[in-house]
Amino acid sequence: MFRLILKDPVYLMLDEAYWWYEQQLPGLGEQLLEEIDGCLTKLQPSPFYYTIQRDDFRAIILKRFPYKIVFRIYENEIIVYAVYHTSQNQDILFD
């Protein structure tokens, strides 16, 4: 199984998304984190299943929330670079 590594900015992205959804409806932020956790769990055994989006970056799209998890595979590691709302400009992530 691949080792999962989240880059530091990902924690800030998750925190901001969590609190935004919690302000909309208490408990909704927790549901977002649960879905992200489920996607990361699903990703670990088979990261090559997800197609390359740009350069070596791959993405998994959440089902319930409009978010993408952007990652790269390096040897036996999955490195998560971003978790972002799909309405955001994706080019910012690759600069």
C-alpha cells in the first residue's frame, strides 16, 4: 500500500472548507471531512486508477461536495498537494 502524505497547505485548505460548511449548517463540515477521508482511503491502494490531469498530477473528485483532491505518485508515496473547490482557478495550483 502507498504511504499518504499531505503537504502543509492542504491542512489550511481543509480547515477553511470545514469552517465554511460548519457556518452554513452545523455538522456539514464534519460530513465534508468524512467524505475526504473516505476518498483518501479509497485512493491509497490504487492511486494509478486516477488519470493524470496535468503534468504528473492526478485528481479524485468528491461525490457530494464540489471538491478535488490533487496528488502525485512518487515511488511508494501519494503526495496530496491540494484539496480545493472546483470553482477555483486550477492554474493557481500548478504555478
